[in-house]
Amino acid sequence: MKKLLLYVTLVFLFIIGLNHKVVAEAPATEVRASHILVGNYYQAEQIRKDIVDGQGSFESYAQIYSKCPSGKNGGDLGYFKRGQMVPQFEVAAFNLPVGEISKPVWTQFGWHIIKVTDRR
């Protein structure tokens, strides 16, 4: 079971690498991001599609749908450094351009939609 979980995680990280643009500037030491945490992929994908299509703001969808306490603040997690978040979340956040919304990212907490709002 551990080998299967490791394999799935590695494949997932590889897919994230293919689907996210690598930031070409100097590596950021901190990222400020917001996220929406939901229980399944299909809900995450639908929420992402609605936001990208302009049917509502990221912040309003976070307040309505996110299972994370940060949802009441529009999903804002503040600034964080490498090593402070679970690996899948960190890889997506540090490779996402400011203002772009990620494809759904799975962690042991559920499915995340991530929006990087700043880096420094």
C-alpha cells in the first residue's frame, strides 16, 4: 500500500510539473496564496471553471465552498516559505504565476484550488 501511495504521489507531482508554468524569475523565498479546499475532484474542477469563466470571484467561492477555516477570509493563507506546506501544495504554489488559478491539487486534506497573490 505504501508503494502504491508513493507511486501515485510521484505521478501526481509529475503531472503538476507538466501542467504548471515554472516561474522564470529568481526563486521566491515566500509565496502568498489563497486556496479553496473541497472534498472531491469534480467539485474542485467545477469551482475552478466557474471562477475562470468569470461567474464569481475566487474569494467569494472560498467563503461559500472551502472546508478550510481560511475560507472565511477568502481563502487567504498569508505568506509561507518552502517546507511549511505539504509537498503537493508547495510544488503547485511555488510554480504558479501570480494571479493564476491552479488546476485541482490533491493532498491528504482534500482537493485544493490555489491562487498565488504575491511572492517575495
